[in-house]
Amino acid sequence: MYSAVRFAVLVFLLFSFPFGGHGRGIALHERDKRTLSVRVTSLEIGAIPRGAQRVRFLSLHFINSCEKSVGIREIRVHHSGFGDASDFTGVYLLRGVERLTRSASISSADQIVTLRPKSLILKACGQLSLDIAADFQRNAVVGSEHQFEVLTAADIVTDAETVTGKFPLRNVMKANVSPLDEGGITVTFLPLSSSTSAIAEHTLAKIQLSADNVSSHLISSITLTNMGTAKNAEIRSLFVTTKQDGHPLTNTALALQGDEVTLRFLEPYFLKSGDTQTLHLKGRRYTRRKTVDFVLKEPSDLDATRAAGPRRY
């Protein structure tokens, strides 16, 4: 009797928990798989002036499943259209006005550009919008046509187990290079008077902006990189102003993000054609030993568009 009961219990356990419970572990593992979905948000592009910067070609909206956070390590973007890759000075990834990658060149062999953001993490149940943007040469061929697309899920390198979307991901509208010239702004960093006092508010950079005679410009944001040794909270309360009034023209950033700060103008800053203006980066140093040397690392880190005609965003 005891043996029969023991046999029945053993059979029940085997069928309820196959392979000693391992089957149940597999089921849990399947439920824990992270899925990253991506879709395209439509952009109006149309005719683009030669020399235009921060032209957004493809807007991608990511949604993470609710299991765990995922990291996006790489996005491979394919260039297509009746235009040569040499029309561009570089391609990069934007989150809003913040540049997430260095400007990269399109491979002439396969028309692919690979963008690798640093520490781009999407939390569980989180959403994120990223833009593929590019800068045009000032001698880009008039009438050439350009488009960027993500062909397959394999072009998005992430630690999610599954990437879903309606591939290929591409914007409906293509960019056409117009005869119009965007014009240019020359950026010069002027010398600073030396100061060693900490915590007190200082001018950390003097930024001279000179517009050529082609067009006036509206400046929306500026990203500055400290090539010195001070990082993060060692420099705080950063904003841009002019020497004349001292009132903030931008938001005030609490601190550097690593070695960078992106500041958004409260209202687009107008720079007239042929004019020169000097802006001051203000902030507080919380270190005596660390150094400060701000630069514009990429030309498009000064986010400016022609003042005449419709804006691109």
C-alpha cells in the first residue's frame, strides 16, 4: 500500500514539474525576455539648403517591454537616393537637441554609417525618441536626393532578446538639395582672464559668433565640451549670457554631464547677416586643481538655422 502511494506521488511530481522543475524555469525565462519595439515618426523634410546642419532624416520611437532595462549600443543606418554620400560632412544621433554620438562618415563601399551612443539605457516600460541627423556640405550637388533607413532588426544592436518593427524603417519624404545656401557662422573662443577662486561665478568661455553675408541665423541651442580636466559637478550652474546685461539667455544647467553641457536658448537668438556677437558661458567652479577649456567639438553643436523661411523643426 505504502509503495503504491509513493509511486503515485512520484508520477504526480514528474508530470507537474518535468525535469525536476527545469521546465518551469524555461517558462519563466520565456516570460522574462526583453522586447524592444521601434516605429517611425513622420518628418517633413523637402528642400534643404546647401550647408544646412542638423537636418533630421529619420525619427525613431522606441518602446521597451516591462521586464528589464535595455541598452542600445549601435544603430546601422543605410543611405539611399539619387545623391552621393560626399554631399554630407557627417551623420549623428540626436535626442532632442542633445547629440549622442560623434559625427560619422558614410562608407562609400556599402553606403552604411554606424552610430554608437554611449550609455544609452531605456528603462523597463520606458519610451525614447531618437533622430538620425546629418550635416550637408556647402558644395552639395543641387538636385541630389537623399534618404536614410534602418533595413532590418539586426541593424539595431541592443541587449534586448527581440527587436520588433515594420522594417525597413524609413521616412516617407526624402531630402532634396536646393540651390539656396544656408550661410555660415564662424565660432571663435576668445582668451579669458585667469582666475583661481572657486565657487564664485566666473566667465568660463567667451564665444564670438560671426555670421557671413549670406544669411541671418536663429540659434536654438549650443553644446559645449570641456577639454580640461573638470567633470560633472566640479562645474555647476552653467548658462549663456551677454556681457552687456548678464541676464541668462538659456536655461541653467545644474552641472556638466561628463565633460559636456547642452544649453537651450529661452528664445531663439538672432544673429544678423554680417554681424558679430560675443556670448559668455557663466558657471561656478567647485575645484581649484581641475582645468577648464571649453570648445565646440562639432560644428553642428551650435544649433542654428536660416532666419528667413520656414524652420526645419
